[in-house]
Amino acid sequence: MCNFDPEIKQNMAIIQFSHANGFPALSYSYLFDLLKPHESRYVDKFGHGKFRISNKWDPMVDELIDHIETHFTEPVVALGHSLGGILSLFASDRRPELFRMVIVMDSPIFTTYYRLLIRFSQKAKIDSPVAKTAIRRRKQFGSYDEAYHYLKERNLFRSFNERCFSDYIRYGFEPFEGGVRLIYDSDVEYRIFQYMPTFFAPIKMKMPSYFIHALHGDVAKISNVNWIKRNFEGIRLIPFEGSHMFPFEKPLETAELVKKLISTLT
């Protein structure tokens, strides 16, 4: 169980952070530093242990709940980016007593039309574009330095804060046969993308809840914030001037907003 200095505890929250697909939680180390004095804890890689996914995300929800029950004796603040936000929503609906607050950062809840397209491709066993990308992703490099310079020019990483990008290289790769390779299993990443949930039963949030949605980028174009507001009763929508990867691109602004939301807890 986690024990904290009682003098610090009065002014802090326990944050259960959940990462985006393909990005181990330690990739967000700079964000965790900026969120102090709040204590950030996490599952480093969902779906890599005994909670292996098949064609649903349910085992990862189980993994999140198990982690909270195992490590904490009091309710936590759930903070989740992309994949992690949806896991946080589902877990808080299933076990609301475990959560003080839920903060979702630009999770993929799309328009009905786009979700129907995803559902059709799943039924037809057609790989989604993001699932194909996961499989084709370059997985090995000769060194950390080579990985850094190769990926720095890719569109996904081009706008990353320098500290965040360096943390991704540091914690997203491991030594392997004279070079480095991705820590995140590309098959797990593929299955997470391929079996993205397309049906969301309405949820009435039982704790203070916020959905921070990016105003720019591909995810923003196919997201439906009005649908989210209607189907997740009690959730507050907050626009963010950034893209889907804003926790990495604007960590200072992200941490400032999250800390402001946490400060409203009594």
C-alpha cells in the first residue's frame, strides 16, 4: 500500500495515470514532474501482463481496477490520455467508489458515422489505418541516438516538447542485440487499435469529471463533443488549444490545467 507524508497529503491528490496506446507511462515523466506535489502512479504498459486483450478492451479496464485496489487505500484522481481516458471512464462507471475525480484527455470517442465505419471494418476483419501503422512501425534502431534522430522528423513527434521527446526515447526503447528496440509490444498496440470500442452505453458520472478535447488534428476532426456531453451525463467539456498529443506537446499548459481542476476538490 502507498503511504504519504501527512503534511504533504493535505495539499495533494493521488493521481492514477493511464497512458495512450503505444506510449509507456514513463514517457510522461515530465508531465508527472510538473504535476507535483500530486503523486502520479500508473500501469506502465496496459495489456502486456496477465491482462492480455483479445477483441475487447475489458481486460485493460480490469487491469486498471486491479492496480488501484492493489496499491491504494483511498480513492484516486483518474487522469487518462487517449486510450487511458476511455479506460478511466469505464473503470469509474464500474467501480465509482475508487475515484474522486476523472480527467480525460482527448480520448477517441468519434462521430456515429465514423464509429460505424470502424465497426464494419472490425466485422469484416479489415485492419484499421492506425492498426496497420502499429504493425509497420520501425521497431529497432542501432542506438538510442539513431532512434532519436529518425523519429524526431516524423510528423507524430515533430511538435513534441524536447524533454517529452527525450523521455519517450529513453523509456520507449530498451537495449537489444547491439541496438535498441521498442518496449511497447507492437502486437498489443495493433490489437488495441483494431478492437477500439465503437459502442458506448450512456454513463452517469458519479464524481467530478472533465473531458479535455483538442481543437486541432485528425482526432479532433472526427470527434463528437456534443455526443460525449449527451451520453456521459455530468461530464464537463474543456477545449484545449492543441492536437491529440497535447500532453507531450504542451506539458506545462496541460499540467497547469489538470492542477487547476484537482484544486477544486474539497
